[in-house]
Amino acid sequence: SEEDWTAWCVFYTHQF
């Protein structure tokens, strides 16, 4: 779902 994508994107980008 798009919400999963948003959560993943935010989490992943904050890893860097």
C-alpha cells in the first residue's frame, strides 16, 4: 500500500 511505501521511505531515508 502507499502508506507502507511512505513509512518505508521515511524510515529508509532517515537511516542515512
